[in-house]
Amino acid sequence: MPTHLPVKGEGSLPHGALEGYEKLIIETLREKKISGFNELCWEFPRGPSRPTVRKTLENLVKAQLVYKKEAERRGQKHQYMLTEVLVSFENKEKRLASLWDELFDDLKCLENLVMNGKLGYQDAGSLLAWLIFEAVPLLASPLVGVPSLPLELEDRLLSFSAETFRSYFEEILRLGRSHPKMREGFQKGCKELRRYVKPITEMIDETLQI
């Protein structure tokens, strides 16, 4: 019996956490439910190549996203199927992507309010500092929650979140360049933020000095 049961039901692969060929193979297995290696390769007449399919399958099996059912006797073929770990991985990635989308939407909303004269530049700049603060916990969120994922999958989600944070910060820099009047408010927001987190930093310092 497989350690991880095959996936039941349909689903869609989230964007960002898997490579292109991995997505292709996973979606094909999702449709076929179970497949031998040759059958799987026949699904890709224009590529990827057989060695690429084999290597990608090995990586997916190692990550516990695909289960390889070994042949029990000569003449039988190995069979590949998706696992329940994939369901947990997809759900966690979708949730993470959704939280990042909300933060990017907040930036768009802030800029629209400024452009329409409904939010002052200083207030908008101050709010930007707090939006950065709000984004920081998402960098570690892949490590939180039940069920936990294999280390390799947590690493993938951490990398995805780190790259998204970089894009998020670049968007904040763009806002600053597009609306220079926000900068004074941003500095004010940073000072307010430092006062807010000061008790936390003091507690850390005291703890580490023990």
C-alpha cells in the first residue's frame, strides 16, 4: 500500500510553486488518475523528452507529490499516481497566494485613493510603512499550519513567498517614485512603526543576553 493515498476528486494547480514540466505531468496524472511511464510519455508527443519526464517524475516522487507503485513481478509496469500530500501542498500555496493578492490589492487601492484625492500623500506614505510590516509574517507562513509538509515543499513555498515579497517591495518603491510627496509620510510611518515594535526588540535583546 502507498504511504500517501492517491488523490480523490478534481483540482487546479496553483501558480508559482512548481516548475513547468512538473505542472504538466501533475495535470496529466490528475486527468488519468494512474499511469505507467510509457503511457505518460505518449501524452507528450511534442515534448518533454523521455529522460526529462523520467527526471521530473523522480523529483515529484522525492517531494512526495507523486507515488510510484513498484512492479510486483517481472512483466508488470511501474504505476504513477498523485498523493494526498499534493492536496495539502496546493491548498497551502493557494492560501498563501491569496494573502499576497490581498496585499497587492491594498497597494492598488491606496494609489487609487491618492489619485482621486481621497487620501493625502502623507497619510498614504505612512500607511505604506505599515503595509510592509503586514507583509513580513507571510515570509514565514509556509512553516505554520497543519498538516506540515515535507521539508522540500516548505522550501518551495518559502522561496515563492520571498520572491513575491521582493515584487511587493518593488511595487512600493514604484509608488514612491511615482508620488514623491509620499516619502515624508513614509518616513513618519517608519518612525511610528519603530515605536510600535520597540517593546518586542527590547524583549529579544533581553532574552538573548541571558
